[in-house]
Amino acid sequence: MRRRLFTLAIFLLLGAVINVAVAWGCAITINVFTVIPYVASNPVGDDHWSVNRWRRPGGARIISTRYRKGHYGRTNVSPSEVIPEWGRLAHPMNEFYLGSTTIEQRVIDARGWPMLSLWCEVERTHYSDDFGTVRVGIDGGIEAPLLPQWRVVAGQTQPRVLPLRPIWRGFLTNSLLYAAILWIVLFARRYVRQFIRRKRGLCLTCGYDLSHADHDACPECGARPKSATA
């Protein structure tokens, strides 16, 4: 029993490692800005909130912008309907909420396949009439070294970032999937071979024909059929 639990824990750990490796591979290779962004914009009281979301299999990047005192158009979809709950974009930061800044912009990036499993905040910027611009760099991720930034539009760029924060639903799902695939690759062939040999009356260990043998052990390899079956 302990051996089975230990084996299960090893496979789950390896599945999580593969999951992180795949997410980071997506962060390095998949340019989400090659697709047209989904735009949601809506006034919130006297303020305005707009969200641009780029999404491709393996990656997503979301830019949330809030404006103090000013409406800049609206869409049929509210930003609250398209932002992910794990991204913490539903509520403004304290600087904007308390009125010390006039514009807040936050950029989050998520990676993973088949489900998004890791995310980070790429940039957080506050614009204020009195204090100028306050910009916070990457939070919850690592900028990919020696790699050029993604080109967005009009000369703007966004860094390639290796995310570190888990999206638990996607992280657990992907890890279980990769653990199952790894188990199938390593062990399924042996179990299928033993199943076929059992149906044909062969020795599970070496494949010797035991259908007409009255031995307690295989005459070829010495394995006992009952113990081998167990």
C-alpha cells in the first residue's frame, strides 16, 4: 500500500513539473497578440473601465484600464463578464479607489495547456495629475531572459514572462492529465501485454504457453502463475 501511494505521489509530482514546463514553454513561444483582442468597455459610475483580452490556445493576456472622470465609449459586454476571477481585476487598486490617481492600468498574463494553469501580473501603472506616473514591474513572474519582447501595436511592446502564480483549477486538471499520460506511457504497455497473455493462457512473465501445463510454476522462467497474476 505504501509503495502504491509513493508511486502515485511521484507521478503527481512529475505531472505538476510537466505542467509548469508546458506553461513556461507557452509563455516563451506563443504570441497572443497575433489575434484580434476582445474589447469590453463600460462606464462605472462617474468613471470608465475598459478591458482588452488577447486569447489563444496556451495563453492569454488581459489589459484592464480605469479612467477617473470620463467616458470613452461602451460595448454591449461589461468588462466584469470577461475578466477571470483569478486575475483580481474586478476591483481597482487602493490608489485609484481612494482618488489619488486618475488612471489605472493593469496587465496580467496566463499560460498553460490544455487549460491556463499559471499567471502573473506583468505591469501595473498609475497616472496622477499631481504625482506623475507610478509604474510597478512584474509581480508573480520572471521575465524571460535573452528574449525579445512581444510587439503589440504602434511600436508598443510587452515582455515575455514566466508566470509563477497557480490558477488552481487549471493547474490541478493539467497536472492530473500529464500524470495520467506519463503513467500510460510507462506502464500501460506492460498491463496490456499481461492482459493478453492471461487471456491466452500464457505465462505473464515470459509468455510461455501454460494452457496444457500442470505445473505450479512456469517451466520456462520459474514464475508462479497465481503470484504473477496477483
